[in-house]
Amino acid sequence: MGKKDANKPPKLAKEAYEAELKRLQAELVDMQQWVVETGARVVIIMEGRDAAGKGSAIKRITQYLNPRTCRIEALPAPNSREQGQWYFQRYVEKLPTAGEIVIFDRSWYNRAGVERVMGFCTSQEYRRFLHQAPIFERLLVEDGIMLRKYWFSVSDEEQVKRFKSRRNDPLRRWKLSPMDLQSITRWEDYSRAKDEMFIHTDIPSAPWYTVESEDKKRSRINVISHLLSTIPYEKIDRPLPEIPERPESSNDYVRPPREEFRYVPDVAAHLEEDRLAETKKPGKKSHKKTKK
């Protein structure tokens, strides 16, 4: 059932993680520049167990990329009109044009996962998907799209641990949906669905790559490193722009009085005042450094 592996590697040290992540993110910026300059098209599919770390990996990938040419697509459940379309149709609309990167935070593989397990599609629709998905992806690749498919794997114990962490954190509680909780009671059903999905859709022109995600830091480093290694980008050197000197102010411009404008209150100033007041209380040690 995906129990915790006693031989799993230790968690990645924070210092090593942050240094390597910064280096890889700089390479991602170079990669995006190459995509824009050459007109390449990149599609990245992120799938996996609930709470397996897909979302946090996507955040690290896109953190410093230009959102104008790198989009995240997380499609909601299809509406009544979309339900009457060819299944892949609404995903086709989200595919990249020249010079774009599109990351699917879950994708057309919903049909082979949650829809299959929860009974949201018929057996005929499911079988049709398994037949059509490889054909669809071969067409994308033949047309020049660089397609990368990642499956984030996590043990059942770690998944429950992360669900509990979300429940206890008001800032992340919204990420814990009733559908997520169903993944606990239907763990083996999801395992069988994933295995069958791989049998039919792990094809040479669009293979699946599994990301071990017991340690989120390791999984982020590993998936970004692998992605960069599979895109044949080159660093494009561009001259740094010259920042012009500001011209002297003309005498005919007078700034309107501040009283005529609405300003956001400076509540941050009170934070500093409160901190200073706290340090001056009896028994409190000041952390202010003194010159020797």
C-alpha cells in the first residue's frame, strides 16, 4: 500500500537545498529565455497523489519566470457545455503557442484518476481515454511540442501526515477538500488506476517520470534538475541595458500638495514602535549591537 520505506534517504539539509534551488531557478530563467527566443513550446504535466507536493514544486519552478510566457493551468470541473465536447477539447485551448511554457496542475489525466475512481465517467469514456491519450500526445510531440509528464509519489503515511498538517494550519486549510480525504479511504483504488494508466500511456514519445516525494525539498530539486536536463536549451547572452541618467527637473513642474491624495496608512511604523517598546520593558534584553 505504499508504506514508509525504512531505507529512504534522510531529509535534505536546508542550506544545501536553498543553494541548489537558487542555482536551478537561475537556469530556469535561462531556459525560458531560450524558449521565447527560439519559439519553442513546452508542456509540463504535474500529476500524482493528493498532498504529494505538486503545487509546491510548481511554485518553485515558476517563482522567477515571466508569467507572460509561462502559464499555470488548473482547470476546474467541466461545465455543462464542456461536458458535451470531445474530452481533450478544453485542454487543447490551453496549449502553448510559440515561445510559451504551460504547466498543467493536473491535466487530462483526471479521467484516468479521480474520474475513474470516483465514478465521474463511464467505463466506455474511460476506455476511450486510455486509447486516445497516447494518440493525442503523439500528435503533440510530432508537431514539435516538448511534453514532459511527472508523477509525484508519496506513501500513505506521509500523505495522512500532510493532511493533518493542512487541517491544523488556517493558511493551508483550504487545500484540504472532501475529495482529498476520499483518497485516504480509496488508496488502493487510486493505486490500481495509476498502474493501469501507466500501462497505456507510458509511451516512448511521451514517457512518465516518477518523482519520489517523501521529502518535498528533494522532490523539488530532482524534478527541476530533470526538467532542465531534458530541454535542449542554450544560454542566450543579452547585453545589459544601459540605465539612463535622470534629467534635471524643469522649473515649470510643481507637485500637488500631499493633502490632495489618499495614502495607505503606515501601519508598519507601529510594528517598529511596538518592537522598540517591548525591548525597553524591565527584564527584556536588547539585541542591539554596540560598537567596541
